[in-house]
Amino acid sequence: MLLGDEFESHIAAIKDGDESSREILINEAKPFIAGVTGRLCGRSLSWGSDDELSIGLIAFNEAIDRFKAGQGVPFTAFARLVIRSRVTDYLRRESRWNKVDLASQEPAGNLDRSAELTASWDQYVSEIVDRERKEEIIIFSNRLNRFGISFTDLVNVSPKHKDTRKTLITAAQFIVENNLYPELLSSNRLPLKEISAATGISRKVLERGRKYIMAVSTLLYYRDEFIYLRAYIKEAQGGD
């Protein structure tokens, strides 16, 4: 389970000319595409029967070609933006727009063709990204508040050493991968015994890193909500 952008290794390979990685990436991304498209349409969609998914798939492929690395925007966020744009166009063309409450489903991401005609693509993407980043921070803050953790707390307890961060992230991954997060959410207590037994991390280290583990667990458990924050933390780690 990655903290950063789950598609970035494939994107790098495609940009280097490895087209076989494109097919692999598109197949791996189908759940992501279905999630973005379904949330936009406000209903569950099925491959092979809903045209919206075909539009989303084409949009994802477009995003691969248009994506520019090194501009501070995770590919997943960029692809989500393009998918929303193209599916929105399709809904308008098919006169289905009024049947979907898009404002309540995806408030920050609607980019349509008219926007491309009145402003540069890059400028508009930048504006959308800024809005989405701010929204993520607000959502994350609310999630942390349920544990009694503030951003100030998180800054103060974040490990300064890379090895310590990796150790605590391992603990967070164990929590999410073993479906222990709901228990953590309800009890506000780390399952220290289980984590220590499975990972070999001492209880003392786990106790010291409790708030950081809870924060990272939240990013991983609600991974679709925190595309930008996951990428930022990975960058701060200085690697995988």
C-alpha cells in the first residue's frame, strides 16, 4: 500500500516510451475510473453497460498523454480532473446533466470545454488543484479531530528521522491492511499488542508515535479523499 500516487511508476515508464505499461496501468486503474465516474454520476456503474465508464476510460488515457510530471500535481489528481471534465461534457451532450446533482457529488472538480476556451488549461488546472488541496486539508483536519489530534499536534509529533517515519508508517499500513481502522476509530486506541506481534515494532515506539500512526492510518484508509496529502507525505519521506 502506497502513501504516494499509486500510478506514478507506470506513468514514468509510459513517458519513457514503454507503451506496454499503458495497458497495464489502464487495467489497474479501472476501479479508480469507476469510482470517480460513479461519484460524479451519483450511482454505481457497470463496465460494458454504462457509457459513462467508457468515457471515463478514454479520459484516463487522455490524462496519461497530457500529464506533465514535476509540476506538483499527482497524476491521480490530474486524471480525476480530466475524467470529471469529459464525463460532464458527455452528460451535457446527452441531456442527462439535470438528472445528476453534480454540485453535491464532486464540488471542486468540474472542468468543461468552455473553460478550456476561455482560459489556458494549465491555469485552470492550477486553480482546481488549489481548491482541492484546501478541501483535503479541511477534510483531513476534521478526520483528525475525531482522534483529538490537531495539525499543530501532528507537526510536533512527526518524526524527524526517515527510519522512524518508515517504522511508524509500517504500523499504519498494518492497521489498514488488517481492517483494524474501524476499531481504532471507535476506541481511539492503537491495538499495540497486535501491531507489535505482527511487525516486531516495540510497544514503546508505537506509543511514542501514536498520533502519527493514527494520522497516516487515516490517510491510507480514506486514500481516495487524500490524493494530494499522500503525495506530500511521500515526498517528505524522501522516497518510497
